[in-house]
Amino acid sequence: MTLNYKNLNDLDRYKIMSNTIVPRPIAWIVTEDAGVINAAPFSYFIPLSSNPATLIVSIGKKEDESPKDSLANILKTKKATICFANKDNLEELKLCATSLPKDVSEVKEYSIEVTKILEDFPPMITSSQSALFCEFHSTIDLGGDTTPVILEIKQQFIKDECINEKLHVKMDNVGRIGTSFAAMVKI
Ligand SMILES: Cc1cc2nc3c(=O)[nH]c(=O)nc-3n(C[C@H](O)[C@H](O)[C@H](O)COP(=O)(O)O)c2cc1C
């Protein structure tokens, strides 16, 4: 079967792409605005380059067509902390996908523990093994409903037990396959 993307509607394209381009890592993005800590997962997420250390995450709109809180906060504060999900914090991650009013914090609402690691960046999800402290780089206008955001990684936290002196990193990340989740394990 060959699928001509011109003949697929948005939902069908999403279904095919998100079940084919798998597993995708999940960026659990923490942002802040006026003291409200926002946290939400995004799986249209991929590294772009190590020099400069950049990644891209594609953020859609809310049902009312307004920007999602994560995008609004990144554009306003120019900062984001990207955390990683593992099987132990997956339920918290799923809760963070709920669309709450902008002045309601997911981490407060769902009692998710966060830790302030760096003064100048939003806190990280405490149960994550690693966090990328990022600054806004740019957005790309694709003319569609989503906004791809390029972020530059400035600093990274990794739990001591996940990295050795040779900088070998071992993460227990959970990724996205369609609308399900899968452990990203080495074979
Ligand atoms: C695992 C997972 C991955 C998601 N990936 C994306 C994504 O790549 N882009 C997007 O716009 N929304 C994605 N969502 C939906 C957002 O998490 C959801 O719209 C959330 O409410 C946005 O929150 P915010 O308004 O606080 O930014 C995903 C949800 C889940 C559970």
C-alpha cells in the first residue's frame, strides 16, 4: 500500500505518522509564568544537532485555537526544562497531558514533586533521571497548526547512578508508540 499524504486528512496523517515513526522520546516540558509551574508531555520531539546542542519540539494549539501553555511560556520566558519519563512516573506524565487553565499548575494540581536545580531555569520533575535546561532558539513557520520550537540545551542534570566517569549514560526512558507507551530498552 502506498499512501499519498495529499489524500489523508489531518487525523489520519497523525495516526499513520505517530504509529510509524516509533518509538519517539517524550519531552516532559516544565515552564513557568508568574509563579505558575506548567508541565506537559510532547512526543514530536527530536535532537537536531550537538553543536550547537539543539532539539526541536512541535507544539500544537488548544481546542479553542489558543497556544498551548508550554508554547506561550517558552515564547514569554525563553526558558524550558525538559525532563524524561520512566515507568515509575508514567502516571504523573499522563496527568500532565490534561489541558488545565493557564493559571493552574499541573504539578500543584496533581501533587507532582519538582526540584529546583538551577536558579535561572524552571524546576525539574524530581522522579526524572535527567533534565535538559534549555533556552529558546527559534520557531519554524510551517504554515500549519503546530509550531516547531528549536531549543538550545545549556545545561543538563543526570542522576549520578545513570552516568559513569566515561560519560556512558543509561536511561530508563519510556517512549511513545501511537497512543501507547513503550520502554526504550537496548537489544
Ligand atoms: C505522550 C504524549 C505526547 C504528546 N505529544 C504532543 C506533541 O508532540 N505536541 C502537542 O502539541 N501535544 C502533545 N501532547 C498533548 C499535550 O501534552 C497536551 O495538549 C497538554 O495539555 C499541553 O499542555 P499545556 O497547554 O500545559 O502546554 C502529547 C500528550 C501525551 C500524553
